[in-house]
Amino acid sequence: MPEPAFIDEVDRALIDHLQGGFPICEEPYAEVAGWLGIGEAELLERIERLLATRVLTRFGPMFQVEQMGGAFVLAAMAVPDADWRRVRALVDSLPEVAHNYRRESERHTPFNMWFVLATESEEGIAAALRRIEEGSGLPVYAFPKRREYFVEMKLGVRR
């Protein structure tokens, strides 16, 4: 198991603060750096380090793709352990993949790879699913959204 990454009080403040929004202005990084009492270059270095050490797995905007005319779907696969790395590399190589994560198979489901596809159209979803199935040789199961829920979850960083 990898060593846990060290984060200091500034990292904690950065993570806590940015869960609630990012400023929309001419120089947003400079503004955030000012809130934290550091320089813009240091802020960017911290974000890069937090991403590189996987303290943060993603830093960027969340879009409601359907509001912009696009489509998205949650998808799952049952990937044999021996084939995991190859299939993960294939799935991760697609620009349409927003998240891809491993979940242990449970008694009621054989699925251990879950990912979200986001495309400019419904047709784009079908094309991406086809590419994954053809490239992996495994079936992909799509779970389209039937109803939308909004659950705001902000995680406090342990001190």
C-alpha cells in the first residue's frame, strides 16, 4: 500500500474552500491564492502535487452535459482480474470517459469496473460503448439516468 500523502494546513484550506465553488473572474487562481495567503504559482504547484499524489483525483468543473445538449451514462463491466490493466487502459484512453473506478464484485452483481461516459449526443454514447466492447471483447452495460437527484456533499479534511 502506498504511503499516505502529506498535506499541510494550506492544502486542507484549499481542499475545503474549493469544494464550494471556484471564482469566475479574470484571474481566478490569483484570487484563490489571495484567499489562502499564498502566491498564484504556489497554488498551482499545490494543485498539481495534490493531483499527482492522488489526494485529489480530479480538479475541474462539473457540467450538466444534458443542459448543453449532450448525453451521459453510467456504465459497468465484469472484467477478469487477469485482463484488468488492459481493459482499464482502453477505457481510460477514451476522452468520453469522465470517471473510471474499480469496485469489488458482490454476490448480487458481477460488475467490477464502473465508469461514466459523457458525449455531445446520444449517438456518441452508443459509439463509445461500441468502441469499448470491440476493443475489450467484453460486454458493456449502460445504466441511463431515469431521475435526477442533487446531493451536495462536502468533505471536511481531517486535521
